[in-house]
Amino acid sequence: MSSVLPSSFSWGFDPKIEDNSQQNEQSSKDSSRQHRINQEILANLQSSMGTPMKSKRKHQDEEQEVTPRKNVHNLRKVDKFRVSKKEVSHKRSRVQRIIGQPLPTNRIIEVLDKKNLQHLLTNLINLHPEITHDVYRCAPKPTVSGSIEVLSNKIDVIINNLPYKVDASSEYSYMRVKPLIEDFLNALSDYTLHFLPPVETQPSNSLDFLDQATDLLHKLPNFTKLSNNYFKELAYEQLSHTWCICLKEFIKNPSTTNNAGLLLLINNNWEMKLKKHNEESNNKLESVVEFFKDEISWLDDELNEKDGPSKLANLNNFSPHNSPLHGFKTNLLDNFR
């Protein structure tokens, strides 16, 4: 081989296989010796630092083992939560669905106040005029006290709306309460017609209503300008005719005989009531007072012919023990209640 290679590649020995194996063995021995030396050096360093390598590696191994376990535990929690959420959603789907619904009509009516209930009925009648007859038939009959309460509230509203710093009888005051006055007078007319015969079958109720309604009309404010008092004076004129009708109806009522109705009027001091109303209205009810005097004079003449002049004079002062109606007075009063 040396004869083949050029002289420049001659290293002074012959390249043989045996020599290569010996060289490999020698290099392995050298590497093992160096490894032992390195191990001794590391051991000395570890002893000097006080931190054993094995314990450090063990701690790292434990961390690597613990960490996956925690992850597995968390995964199990997540899986469990997901399962429970599915179960809850599955249970909810079984519950019947509850949705809102409007109130029944009886609940709507009971929750409404008086003003809204009136507004509801008015709208229904305007939309369906054919139910007016059913409203008359089903509605309870208005009472004297209830009607007077409504009129009294309207008068209070008028008085409360009069200005404080301005004359209550001025033009400005009238314009401020004019709609309220018109509302009161319209209501007064409606209720008065309701308590007249033949709608009202009890003449005593008619007189009772007129007595209280006339008192309310007296409270209506007067104004300086005469034209602003026109509707009030017209109301007095209408009431005067109504008074005469009701008094006549009470006196001529078929349920009373032998002038018992007139005697009851005298006994209840209606003559003085009528005179008082006439004074407060500035003699606008004088025709009513004259009508009542004519009826009394007619009875006075009749009683003077039969029983003497002292009979009528004692009528104003008779008591239940000394009544000219005698035994049928109680029954007669029951008819007018």
C-alpha cells in the first residue's frame, strides 16, 4: 500500500487493521477515565454547594408527576360541570312554559278608581249606544244623598278655583270658573229631572232633593257683571217651577187622603223652609211661597167651615201625641220614606 500511495502521504508507519483496533480501545479507555474524573468533579461540587442532585431531580420528577394529575382533576371537574349543566337544561325543558296573559274583566274593573271607571263606561256607551238601555236596567238607582254629594263636590271645586288675590266677583274670576259653573248647572238639571215624577215615585224624595239642591245653588258665587249671573238666575227660575210641581204632587198624592199631605208639609215646617230659600235667592222663589200659601188658605177655609178657626192655628204645633192625622200618621210617613 505504501508503494501505491505517494511519498507525501507516508506517516512513518504502515496502516494496518490491528493498529486501528488498538487505537479504538485506547480511546475508549481514555474516555471512560475522563468520565470518572468528571463524575468525581461533579460530586465534589455538589458536596460543596449542599444541594444534592438526586433530590433536585426527584423534586423535578415529582412536579412533573403532580402537574398532570392536577390537570386530570380539573378536566374531571369541567366534564362534571358540563354534564350537570346538560342535566339542568334537560330538566328545565320538562317544565311547562309560563307566559303572561291579560287580566280578566272583573279584575280590570276592581282595579279602576272612580274616575277611570266613569271614563270606561262613557267610552263603551259612545262606542255601543245600543247598550244604553241595559245600563239603565242594570245600574242601581241613584239616591238623594249620593246625588247631593256629587253636586256638593262640584260646588267645592268651583269655590276652590276662585282666585285669591283677585276679587271673586270680577270678570277674571268668572272666566276662570265658567266651565265649572256650566258643569254644575248641567248636573243640577239632570239630577232634578231624575227626581221628578213619574221617574221618582216617592214625592218625599223629590222635595228632599229640591231642598238640598237649592241650598247648593245658593252657594254658587255671584258676579258683578249681570250677564255672568244669567245662568244662575235661569236655574232659580227652573227650580221654582219644579218646586210647585213637587209640592202639588205631594199634596195630591193618591196615597194621602183628607189633606194629609198638606198637613205633613205644615207639620215639617216646609213653609218656613220655602221662605228661607226665597230670601237667599233674592225673591226668585217667591212664586213657590205664594203657591204654598194658596194651598194653606184653601185648607184654612175648609177647616174653618167644618171645625172652627182654631184647627189650622194648632197644626204647626201638633206633636205625635196630638196629631191631626190620628192613627194613620205612622203608615203615611212610612209611604214617604
